[in-house]
Amino acid sequence: MRNRAAGRRVVDWAAQIHGRDLEIVREDPGRRGFQVQPKRWAAERTLSWLASHRRLARDYETSPAHSETMICRAMIGIMLRRFTRKGPASRPGPRPLTRFAAS
């Protein structure tokens, strides 16, 4: 029950301080196997984009303001790449295996 009370406090804090609605998505206790949680994928996807930046892979910053600046800088880079690309996003296909001759 303690986790639910803490969750309620976070929801109230987000509403009072930031004026935002926060929804906590909980796992269905009877669920078996993998099931996509609503809207959770959007947050996880964004965090994975940010984690791909070397400076954000670990918590190197000493002040929260500096951490926030590095996150903004990383998101600006992500958005600039998206705005300037010529076509839809694509991944390179598998590269063929090559053998190197022994010297």
C-alpha cells in the first residue's frame, strides 16, 4: 500500500506544482507474457534516444541545471537531424560478411 500512497503524492504534486495530469500505469496482476502498456512506450523510446548520446549515458553532471542543459542539447540535435533529412527514416540493412586475408 505504501507504493500507492507515494504514487498518489506524485500525481498530486504534478497537478499542483506543474499543472499537469500524471497517469500511473500499473501492470495487470493476471497478465501473462508480454503486453504493451499504454503510452509507456513513448517515454521509454524518448529515454532510449537520449541514452544514445555519450554524455547522457552516465550521470556525469554535478548540477541539475547542467543535466537539463545537456538533455535539451541532445533533443535539439535529434530534432535537427529529423528536420534536415531528405526522406523517411531508414536503417541500413545487414552488411555482408567479408574475410580478411592473413598477412
